[in-house]
Amino acid sequence: MATGRTHRPATRSRGIPEATVARLPLYLRALTALSERSVPTVSSEELAAAAGVNSAKLRKDFSYLGSYGTRGVGYDVEYLVYQISRELGLTQDWPVVIVGIGNLGAALANYGGFASRGFRVAALIDADPAMAGKPVAGIAVQHTDELEKIITDNGVSIGVIATPAGAAQQVCDRLVAAGVTSILNFAPTVLTVPDGVDVRKVDLSIELQILAFHEQRKAGEDAGHDDEESDDARAVAAREARRAVREVREAAAKGAPAADAPAGASDRKGPDGDVPAVMPA
Amino acid sequence: MATGRTHRPATRSRGIPEATVARLPLYLRALTALSERSVPTVSSEELAAAAGVNSAKLRKDFSYLGSYGTRGVGYDVEYLVYQISRELGLTQDWPVVIVGIGNLGAALANYGGFASRGFRVAALIDADPAMAGKPVAGIAVQHTDELEKIITDNGVSIGVIATPAGAAQQVCDRLVAAGVTSILNFAPTVLTVPDGVDVRKVDLSIELQILAFHEQRKAGEDAGHDDEESDDARAVAAREARRAVREVREAAAKGAPAADAPAGASDRKGPDGDVPAVMPA
DNA sequence: TTGTGTGAACGTTTTCACAGCG
DNA sequence: CGCTGTGAAAACGTTCACACAA
């Protein structure tokens, strides 16, 4: 199938493990803070605490970059800042475009964290003609028609999608066709992109759902039976439930939803489904 | 050390692997879409494609919940929606508070994806007295002074922090003290919480930095030497660089930054550092 | 026959524990 | 002696491939 893969495919980042790459920005932040307080060196223990990881992990991570520490002393803060910035590619400036200037898009445009790292908002793009020309975060919003021209003229390779879910794939396709090879997606959809294009997604409601899961667990343990329910117990219960489950399903199929049964979940909020992450763009 | 751990500690979620939990919302979304199109059943292959994972993974994931499929047929859409919702704890309504009603906080308040799942915005809280009483997304913003009362009165157990980095830990402490046990943190800081409290973080600039890393890789490969640089080559290069590196560092220590050297990284943007994710709250 | 459910193989990430450098 | 750097072990996650139920 040459249709293009869906998500971070076999793009194994040569050399540095993906898990490590994901933590480098964390270290960088902690180091920057230390640097501002003019702290000259840190131990792996201290830095790890500041970054919220354990020291063994941090040392392993750094070992992939090279041997930048001094035994018996620690790491030189300034020097590490430089090395990590370099490794992350933050010593150059990355022009980015934000597409979809609704509530969230505007928040992103105003977000200082971008500019303070190596990112520069090259343009804000929105499909609403009424938005065109209006300044957001000091930048005039441009119309979607200009998208391709903006990408090429500015040599943009990173795009941020903050449109409603419905528009996301379309926008994504245009970005990619115009030359964008990295996409940060805030729309609650799975984007399909060709090989060689990286997509990362941020989904606000998914994060909350994960929290809800754990929250429910806590509640269950407090009220529930034993403190430590074994894995087996769960598996067995699930297996036992299967019979009952099948009956319920059949009942439901006959159009008579049982008291504690399906079909209820989908009428939670009417024909709403995947609501856009932002105001209509 | 009773100081309280930093990040998802040993809270191994009994039974269902964390990685699976993180994907359940994805499946749920795909299923909801199918449900709306009145599709009665899906195969693991189809659903996996819609969710952007491969089918083996999806089947494994579902196997942790129980045996909810029918061999030779697939999964009953409505039924799976129900089961996953149940597993995620979305059959009940979770009141959440959002603290820090800046640009991002407002975007979150307006985000339809919360309400459409089992989440209800119980209150918006901000430290700015001028904000108090102003309606955002149809809800009057309340002052931080009310925080504890709001939490207890509404039985809130999930809090969203969208304040500037500087205020986040303080807000977090108050939320936790008032009874919140799950926190979604948008501020670019590592939060320290007691055991039993879950924290998930969303950091916009970290995501971009990860993209930049991969983007740099791509560029390097295009321009660079061999197509497929071996892991060893990198390791060796790093090791060789060590010598040079040490010299550079010593030069820098003497106050004479070399042409291609440290200290440059921190003056990128003056005394800016960790800029808040949102407007001052 | 079709497509689920799952042991077993494989790959990645984390943790351990300690040799050895400064 | 203290703290990094790193092999080796353990834990975790993904993929394979096929028995078996419908």
C-alpha cells in the first residue's frame, strides 16, 4: 500500500532513542533556569530532580549525546545548554506557520515559549475571509489562499494545525504538498501523511480521559473490596462477564436496551461527536 | 524521602498497561464516528486504520479489556463504545476546574471536546481581580480566593492548570490541598505532587522541539554524506569530539568563547527563559 | 472461511550496580 | 572520595503468526 503511513512509522531516529529525544527539551528547560541563576555546574542528581526524572535515566540519556560531564563534579551548565540546543536543532531558527486562528490558534500565536526557543511564527493563516488582515499577536492573519506561497517564500518546514477537525486533513495535505515536513496537530483527528513527514499530536480531551481513567481507579480502590486486586482477578472477572455480556448484546440487538447496557454511551450529548478544538476557522 | 514524587511514580495501573490506556481515547473517537454513521460492526483492521495504529496492537489492547469481539466478524460498534467509555470512567460526569484564564485557559474553556466527553467545566478561576465576574465561554470567572470553596462544593477531583509557569506550583499545591487528585498541566514547569496525585503535562514548545530534532535529521541526511549513517559512526564521532570539546570548554572558562562555542545559546533572547504559556492570569 | 484472541519472539526503555575517571 | 558513564538485567511494549471460535 503506497497510500502513505499514518503515524511515526519506521522512522527510527538514527542513534538517539526516541524516548531520550522527548526528554531533552525537559533537561534544556531545567538547565536554562539554572543558567539564569548563574549556577555553573549540576550533578545528575540535582538536574534530574529539576527535570522530574531519576538520575540514572538522565545519565543514560546524556550518554547518547557523548560524554559531556566531569566525574566527581557534574555537568557544566552553559556547555550542556549549548550541546542539547545543538542536538535539538535549536541553534537555528525555525519558521513555523499556524493554521486556524481560532481560540487556540490565537493562544499559540501569543505563546512566548515558541519565540524564546528557536521558533519564529512566520505567518498566521485562517480560512475565514473576515479574519484576513486582522492582527493577532502582532501578526496580520492571512487567508488560506496564500498558504502555498507563504510556505515557499519563507522556507517553512514546520506547520501547526489548530483548525476544526473537519478541515485538518485538507490543511495537512496542502501543507505537505507545499513542502512542510513536520506537523504539530491540535485537531482531534488522525492525520494521514506520506512517509518522511513527521506528525505529533496534542489532544486536550485525550489527556483528560487518561486522567479520568486513573481517577476512576482511585475511587474504585477506596470504595472497593481488597486494597490490591490481583491482575488475575480482573482477567477472570472479564472472562466471566463475557457470558453476561453476550446476553446483553443480544438483548440490545433486539432493540430493548437492558438497564445497564450499551447504546446509552452514544446519546450522551446528541449529534456532537468530534467537536473542533477551536472556533471555526 | 517523603517529599512526594514528581511524575507518574510507581502508580502502575493495575491490569491495563499504561500504553493501552493512552490509546483507548483514540479508539473511542474512531468508534464514535462509526457509531454516528450507524456502522454496526468493525474489524480490527478497519478500526485500527481509523485510529492510526496497526491491527495487532489494537487487538492486544482490546484483549486487556476482555473478549468483546466476535471471531470471523469483528466488533460491535455500539457495544465497544460503551465498554471503552466505561473503562475510561466516562459514564460518569467529571467536574473540572480550569485555573488561569488567559489566552489558553479561554481556549480550553471554549473547547467543545471536553463537554462532549464526560467532562463538565465546573468553574473558571483566575488570579486577576479584573477578570472576576467576566463571562468566558458562558461561565463567570471566579477569583483565586474562592478556589478551595469551589473544589469542595463541586466535588472536583480534576484540575487544569493554564497559568504562567511561575504560578503553577502554587496553584497546584492549593488544588491538591483542597482535594484534587488529577492535574492536567499546561504550564511549562515540572510540578511536584504527593503520591496518589496524577499529573499529566502538555507542553507546546516541547512538542515543537521534538519536531525540530527530526527536521534537523532530515536536513542533515539530505545534505550530508552517506544516506544511512551507522550508529557506530555517530558514537565514534561523539567520542572524537570529546577531546575538542574539552578544549573548547576550557577556552570558554577562560572567558574567551570560541567561534563555534557555548554561552551563545543562553543569549538567544535575552532574559526571557521560561515564558508563561498564557497571558498573565 | 474469516478475523479474533493470544502465546511467544522481538525490540525498546528503564533500572541496577559498579568500574573507573578526575 | 564522589559522581559520571555504561554494561547487564529487568520491565515494558510491539509485532508475529497461528489456533480456534463463530
